Amino acid sequence: MASEYKAPPLEYDVILEEVKKRLPNGRYRFSERPHNLANSWWPSEPTWEDRFVEDISQKPQSPETRAFEEEVGAIVDFLREKNYPLPEDSLAAQMQLRNAAINAWQRIGRPIRINASTINYIDAPVDLMSSATLRTMPVDKYVMAVCEKTAADAVLISSLKKKMDNLLVATVVFAGVALKSIWSWIWGMLS
């Protein structure tokens, strides 16, 4: 029985530093340290189906999606130079390499970009055969949405803190009653 090939884990710190050096304005195109910025908040998240339909509608590429392809290409080149191990030299192996590069971009790339009067959010492709999609919003609408989201989050956090405080008090009271009961039982056994 043939074993299935499993690629080694990527060293995001190394990739991050190298692609920042290789690309113009690299420090603005990539995060300071690896973390999943693909989960950055954006008003009205599209569903997977919406993203798929957007992708097959074949919109012309924007400068942001071209930048995404350039960034993924730089990661692919770096992985090739570092002899990222692939099971064979085939189309499937090249697809695995592109998949690894897209996954790395999702950990180190900045999906939200500012362009004159708009804020753009780059969505990585939903599959390897598609291209990145772009969501756009005017800066003033985005700032208002962020302000509303921040206010809603502050209310939610305050509510959760109150619940945690109540839970902590209940836990301390329960632990005190339990310890008193155990102590009374032990004292009764010893008497």
C-alpha cells in the first residue's frame, strides 16, 4: 500500500522575511509576524457560494488581485529555491506548491489594502483553479462600519465580563460550600 505524501510544515517567519525583501513595498504588503489575517473583519462577509459565483463571473483583474498573484508567485519562487519537497515533478506537484504558497499568503499577507478613496479586501481563491476576488468599499463607509462594529464589540465584551464575574463568584461560593462540607465530614469521621 502506497503512503500518501504529506508536505512538511512551512516556516512562515522565514518566508515572511524573504518575500518582504523581494517585493516592492513588501513591508506594507505583508504582516509583521505570521498570523491569520485572512480572518480580518469585513462588513457583510460573502458566503462561499457568493465567492465562487464572483470568481466564475470572470471580472477583469484589478491591481490588488494582480498584486496577490505577484505575492503568491514570490512565495512559490522562494519555496522552489529552498527545495520545498514535492513527491514528483508534475502538474499535481506544482498545484501542491501553489496551494502551499496560497496558505502561506493567508498567514502572512495583508488582505485589506487602501487605495485612494476605497478600502479593498483580497479574498484568496476558493480553489486552485480560480483567482483571487476583491471586495471594495468606500473609505467613509468602511470607517463607519468599523466604528459600529467596535461599539457593538465593546457592549458584548462588557456583557461577557459581567457574566464571567458572576460565574467567578458562583464558583468561589460553591467551592467554599464544598470545602466546608468535606471538612465537616472529615471532622465528623475523626470525632
